[in-house]
Amino acid sequence: MNGNGYIAYHKDFESIFQDIKKAKIGKLVPSEGSTISIDDFFAYSEAKVDYFDDEIKSLEASKGKRAIEEFSIGGFDESFAEFTAIEGSIFNTAYSYVHLTEDDWRSYNWLSNHFISRSKLVADKSDKLIHNLDPNSYFKQVYAKERADFLVDAVPPNTILFFDGPIIGNQITHYTMDMVDKLQAKKIFPIFFVKNSNSNMVTDEIKDLKHKFNSDIHWANESLKVSQCSQWFHYEDRVNNKNQKLFCYLKSFNDVSAQRIEMHPSTYHYLNNEVEKILNMIIYLMFENGDKRNPQVRPIAIAEKYARETRRYSNVQKLMKESGLIPTMNEGRGFN
């Protein structure tokens, strides 16, 4: 890439298409609804939510701008596409991390391809083709492992990592929790952002809010003014109490729904005295990004653009045509 970043590839990124060609896998067909979904909450009956504090906080972007000089910060996002053939599916993913340097944002990007088939006869034709009876669920596990390995390798120590997506998401929750442990062992502190959630955990579990609002976002929008952050809440899975998090809601602009900010309790306690500064920094980075239609912190917005362009740069369509596949695809921006 240019002087501000690099792209790395999975070791089988291109050679997998040579094996697909040898296996004589046929034409692609349209696959509707192929975007991978990771639910951000378990069913309410499996979790409990309590107030962690009781204060709505007014944030100051000017303080957040000054706070940036005190922290090392970066952002993560990914871009995903599934190409479905009669014999199986190719899952093509670009992982992107951007880091704020003194002069600019520096990007680190990694690309992978995986062909997964329910047919053992097809998969047995190459050790690069994977046999699994539930390709989408299996790929979520592959994705979670690759994501963790990429971030542990790419992110420098002592970094605040802004992460697009939930910390708890059904099938890959334990992988995410493991990733948090590995990152924090390097003093990398992930903070998770969730937009457009249908969660009603707060409004169902907090007694004085029950039956008063349609969803958590409805409650947050009614309760918060611009540049305000809600109380922090503590979430604990009743089935597995290792699955815990702290979360709050933040409103950045009028006429835009609030979004949820999450972190593991250990992250909060590590950062303890710095949490207020980080919240001010978050509102500043949302204002700096300036997109009222899609409000997000600037590091994540930049990582999202790099992830999309990195996948385009890889020219998977050309590789697919050369392997005998016809690239009809359904593309998803991420895994939320």
C-alpha cells in the first residue's frame, strides 16, 4: 500500500482459487440474506441488568480534543462478502486497524478467503477446502479467531481500541472474551460500539423503566440530550457469569438514535480514573467525523473505509473468474 499502511494476506488467499479450479467447483448462484449476523444480546430471561451508577453525564468535546494528546488510540472494523456456489461458499473478509500517529492515521489491513462446503466429497479434494455442516456458524468462529489474532498482532501496547460491534454476541461470545483477555495482557483496552440495537434489556430489567418504553434506544433518546451519556449498567449472563459487561448509551446528534458503548468490567477498572476523559474524547471524535447520518468515532469510520477498499484492492472477482466461478455476491459491511 502507500506510506501510511500495509496490506497482508492469508497464506492461502490466492492459492485456494487454484484448488477450487482443480476441484471443478461450479457456477455461483445468488444467495439472499448472506450477511453474517451476531446478536448483541441474549434473551432477557438469560441475563440480569442493574444500575452500575445513577448519573447522566454531560460530555464536553473541547475536553475530549485535549484528551487525545494523552492517549494512544486506534479503531477497528471489517468488510465481508459471501460468494455462494452450488458446492459451497467463499467467505472473503478484510480486517482493518487504523492508528493515530503524530502526522496521520496509519492503517494495517489483512485479507482472508475460506471455502466451506457441506459436501465432504468436495472438501476432500483439497486441504484448503473446509467441510462443515453449518458453514455460516463455522465461519463465525473462523472470523472470531482471525480477528483476535490480527488485533493482538497489529495494535501496539497502551492503546485505547475503538471496536465496531458488541462484546457479547451469542455464538462467538467466548472468543470475544478471550480476545479481550489477550489484548489487555498487552495493555490494549477495547471499547465496543453498537448502533441500531433492538435491545430492551434496560427497559425490561430495570424496575422503574419496565413497560414504559419500546426499547432501550427509545428510553435513551427520551432521556438524553445531545452530548450526554446515560448511567452505566452492569450486564451478567445468568447461565455463564463469565459473560459480563458494563454499558451506557450516548447521544451525539439530534434526530439520530443513541448508540451503546460497552466494555468488559476489567477494562473499566483498568481505566477507572480515565473513563470520563475517554467519554469526552468519544464525543469529540464523533463530532470530528461529522457524519450525522452515520455517527461514529472517527477511528472506526476510517477503519471501515480501509476495510472496504482493501477488499476491492484484492480483486477477488478476478481470482474467482480464473478459477471457473462466476462472481454473484451479497455483500455485508460487517458483522453486527
